[in-house]
Amino acid sequence: RGMSHEHHSNFYPWLKLEEKITLKNLSIDKDGFFTLEDLELLIDDKTKLVALSHALYNTGSILPLEEISKILHDVPFFVDSAQTVGCIDVNVSKINCNFMSFNGSKWLCGPMGTGLFYCNRKSSELLEPRTIGGESAMIYDDTSLAFKELPDKFQTGFRNYVGIVGLESSANYLLDFGLNNIREKNKYLSNLLREELSKIPKIILYGPEDPDSRTSIVSFNIDGMDSQQVVDRLEKQNIVLALREIMEQKIVRASPHFFNTESEIMSVVDAIKNL
């Protein structure tokens, strides 16, 4: 989907396999969306996998995965949901994907170095783990090896148990607050930020106008100012925004979450006005 428009984590691994596989690229619009018709045209009996982000790290666009999965039929479907789990309700049964992965330190607000990989049971046979050990496999007939059932198949050796406990605590906190409440709060904050930024001369906003079609990510540039310079000058005021990219275009990305406040949003707007 857009090749370099995609996040590196869902682009570089496939690019590395280019000598063994054929990569097919979906044409996209300015927000990163594509048509279902274009996707259908690329799928044939040789298609081994469709890999998509749930939401885009640069524009915040949310892809209609439930509609997409309906046209894939038996083609395996991998979803990178790093930009949605923790800020919108994600249901693997409704999405009907075979595989999903996401980290714990973004919208889930968990510790660094944590993440989850989902694989439905019927798709387990499609994957062979890169590592093997006593926790993930067993011996039979003295010398023959067999992988254990999920999830043990993919869990070799010791794991980041402290990080897992931290992630569980964070997930429970978010669930107590309520995912729908988080979504509504985030929409309010991002709508406010976009509205106030749009009033500033020379501001260029990116991403869908429809709040239901995006996460709370708000990406922008200031015409005539270097994006890195904007990020650096705001950081000196204890305002942390990120330098990201849309294809070759560097952008500034704000990612308000439910713990942010209206006054914080207005402080960011005032700081940008004074750059």
C-alpha cells in the first residue's frame, strides 16, 4: 500500500524478501486510502499474503479492514495494528485477519520492549517459528521434533515478564476508562487541534477531514519552516511532537491521547503561533 507511504515495520521486512517473492503495490490517494476494486485486481491464485496497517502512522487514516477482509476470501491477511490498539476498539473476529501484531508502548501506554502477536489457530500451520526450544517444541520417537500448540509454538525461552506485567496493568487501566470513552475523548482533542491549527496562516494539514476516518493523529507543516526545526523548537518548550514523513515529505505529527487536556492542546497551538 503505497510502498514507502507504509510504516517501515510493515514495509522493510517484505522488501527484504523481494528476491524470493513478488511485491504488489496498491495505488493510494493523498490520505493513504485505496479502492477495494484496485485491491481485488491485484489478488490472484498466486497471492500468498495481504499485509496492511490498520491505521496509518503518518496521516492517521483508518483503513476499512472489515470490508477488505470480505474480498480476500482464503488469502491470508496480516494486520499491523500498532496505531489502533489502545485508541479504538479492535476486534480480530470482525476484522477476520489471520495474523495481527502491535507493540505495547504506543496507544496502550505500556512499557517499551513489549508487544503482542496474534495468530488464529487455523493459520498456525502457515508459520514456522525462527527459534525453537523446550517451551515451544517437544520430542517424540526419541529424535523427532514437533511444535507445541498455540501459543507455546511461538514462545521460546524466557520473556520480558516485568514488561508483560506492566502492559497488563496499562491495558486494565485503559479498559477501566473505556475504549469508547477513549475514542470520543481523542476525537474531541484532535478535532480541536485541527480546528485551531487551521486558523494559523501557512499551516498545512494532512489526513482525512472526517474524524471517523482517522485516529487522533494530527499531522501538519508550516509553510516556509523546516519540520525538524519545528519539532526541535517545540521540544525546548517541553512540547513533544514527532518528525515523520508522508512518502518523501517530512511532516510534524501530534498524537494526543485521552490523558491530554483541552488546555494542553491550546498551549500547543499558542506555541506554534509564536514560532
